[in-house]
Amino acid sequence: MPPVTVDGRLLALALGQLLENALRHVPPGTPVRAGVRDEDHGVALVVEDAGPGVPAEQLPQLFEPFFRQDLARTRGGAGLGLTLVRSVAQAHGGAVRADRSPLGGLRVRVVLPRTPAG
């Protein structure tokens, strides 16, 4: 299978944002899991947690600038972290998606396409 070519600094920045976001929005001691999965058309960087999650109707808004799920429970941040993650994914020809984690909280997947052979 062809490799995935990435800008390491940008991908590290995106991963840092995903982990920071997950840790910021879960109670202390709550599991957070990160990994890389090989998929048919690319590679997925996945961060998921066992926190309170996000209502399904708000999932599409998570990647919008300055969006905050619940202003009353905000734990810092400017609301730009997931927007940055989306920008990094798009800069690599990929996409980012959020849904419910099997752990019970939020799962964010950054899917990056394989580099064409040539």
C-alpha cells in the first residue's frame, strides 16, 4: 500500500490539539485513547475519550471557529483547536470527523489519503 506523506510539524500540532482538547473536557482520571489505523483509502489518526461526549446535533459545529459546546462548562481555550485540526487535515487532502466514541465520550478521526505512487 502507498504511504501517507505529511508535514510532521503540522500533524504533531493537530495531534497535540486533539489530545489537549480531550484532556480539557473530561474529568481527571477519565480514559483518553489515541492511535493510528490503517484504512482502505488512507490512514486515520484517532483520539477518543470516555468523557461526557457531545450531543449529536452539535457534532458538525465542533470544527467551526469559536464554537463552544456549553459556555457554562467551558474549561478554557478559544474555540480554535478543532478548527486548526480541520485545517491540517484539509491541507493534506484529508478530512476530520467527530462521532460518539465506543468509550462513551467523543471520538475524532483525522483521515489522511495515501500518497499516489509515481
